[in-house]
Amino acid sequence: AILVSAFVLAHSTRELGENRRVERQLVEAMVEPSDHVIIGDLPADLDEQGLRTNFEAYGTIKWCKLWDGKGSKGGKKSAMIEFASVEEATWLVENLNGNVPLGLETPVSVKFKSKSGGGGGKNRSSPYGGGGGCGVVPPGMAGKGGMGKGVMLGMTGEACSINDVWKGLLRSKVLPGGSWANDERTVVVSGLPSDTTEFDLLKIFSPFGAILPGGVRVKLKEDGTAQGSGMVNFSDLESAVTATETLNNCMMPDGRCLRVRQFTDEGGGKGKGKGKKGAAALKSQFWVRKVEEENRSELTGVFTGTVAKYIFKQGWGFILPDDFKQLPAKAKKALSKAHAEAVEEGKNVQDETWIYFRKPDVDPELFPLHPETPVSFEVYVDNKGCGAYNIAEA
């Protein structure tokens, strides 16, 4: 009798829970569509700028607010976003709820914000037409008139801006490369003139290689003029390195220098983005071109030291020599000059005696390379300072 009672109680509890879940879904379905949506299950490390950056691809954001989710697992956050139209908000609810948005790695929940005294969902707008602008018909819904892989910009008979087309293509995820992410393939530009636009930055940097969708940004002041800095997200590391080494310290007509460097995230980043690529292959012509372009001059002598730092993804590092005084005078002079220039540029130089090295200058038998590994090496000087090569086990 006790077992039967327990079974009945458990069954009733499950049935009650299921009924409540269904009731909750019905209530949510009856919420009248609006331009306000609530997004849940957002990453705990997402900030408001990241929220705006990730979701502006889906529509024009008029206002947004981020807060810590109550009782959520793993410290996840929630947000409220006001879009410029009900159509944009509706598209988000119908297509992103339970899915992974651009720039994130986990699914989110999306629903309309409840209105007091709200109706039962009459006159629900469709994101695929009838509401003005251009809707994006997901793959499989396009008819014979579809283009490419079946993605079609919905024809509403009303005026459509190029910005509608751009956002639609981002939503349908048909553009190569996916969404941008600030990583080692990103370059940071400073010293830009006040009239710089994102199109100007695109013209300057696109010859170096493919740039990810939405991967060009210029910071603006309140009056609309450029603050003087921007960022470019390349699709591969080689393009970022080449652009940095070509354009950094480029003197402009007014006598000022353009500053270009690779993005670094000392805090370890937020795990944003997928498919990050490492350094160029060991036998890549990329390394050969770099040696030729920088006028390397090899100096005599073999020295010893330890690996102070090695960045695997970028393929470079530093060696701490055992006896700095034993280095050739040219090498010490080049190191001193490079250190002074780095300090002037605001870079964090940990030790001015550290000697730079690259992946192809290391004996392959030493990989994987770890800090404090004893090594022997030779040195060279070039346009950028002093470096180590013929690095082997000591």
C-alpha cells in the first residue's frame, strides 16, 4: 500500500509539473508581440557592450539592459532589448529561442516582454514579409526563386535599405567566416585622423587579406567624428601579422605616425568566437618573406639562456640570456633601441634583456616549447631590433 501511494504521489507530482510547464508555455505564447524582448541564459562574462555587439546584427537596438539572472545556474545573465520594430523582435523570438546567437557559444532563451493587460497575440507580425523592409527566409523556405543555398530576401513590395540586406545576410549565417571575435587575428589601430570612417579602414586593410563580416570598427565621439582608434578582424593570422608589420609606425602627411598592433587579451578573454587559427606552418613561405623583408644580419657567437615566454598560437617568444654582457655590441644596442621604442608606444616590456625569437628559428625537436627550457642560440639584428635563431637544446 505504501509503494502504491508513493507511486501515485510521484505520478501526480510529475503530472502537476508537466501541467505547469504547459500552462507557462501557453501564457508565453499568448503574450502580445512587441519591440521589447527578454533574453535569458546569457554567459556570465558578457557585458553590456558585448550584448549590443552580438545582437545588433539582428536589428537596430534602441535600448538594452543586462542583469544577473535570478536563480540561474552557472551565474548566467539575462537582458532586455528594445528593437526599432516589432518585426525585428518577432524574428528574434521565432528564430533564436533555444538556439545559439552570433558570437556566442551556448543557446539562449528569447521571449517577448509581458505587457500589463496584454492581449492574446492578435495581428502578430511576420518577419518574412508584410511588415516592411526585408525579411530573411531561412533555408528550405525559399521557393524556386531562391538564391545560393536557398536563402532568399523576402520581397515585401516596399522600400528596402542596403542595411536591411546586410543584417539579413548576417542573420541567415551565409557569409563566410561567421561572426568576428577579438583574438590574435585582430589588429588595433590608433592615431587615425578625425574624419576616418569604417569604409576608410576597410580600404586600407582589405588588401592584406579577408576580413570577417562586421570586422571593421572605428570608435566615434558624440559629434560623430573618429576618436582616433579602430579595430580590424581578419579571417587568418598571417593577414593580421603582415598588416601590423607593414603599417605600424607609418608616417602620415601631418608628421604623426599610425600605430598598428595585434590584439592581446591579458585577461584570458571571454571565450568568444570559434575556429581560431594558430601561427603559420613551420615551413610556410610567410616566415621566409619576413626574413627577407626585415634585412636580417646574423652576428657571430653562440650563447645560452632559457625560454622566458612562448606564445604558441602566434608562433613567437622571448629568451632570457644567461649572460647579457656576452652578447655582441650590435645586439645589445639593437635591444636597447627596440626597448626604448616599445616604451614610447606604451607597450608593457617585462625585461629589456629578453631576446625575441620566432617559431621557425627553433629546432623542431624542442617542441612543445615550455618556459625555463635551457637553450643555446645565435643572434641577429634587423629592421626591428635583435632576435635569436638556431635555437637548440642546451
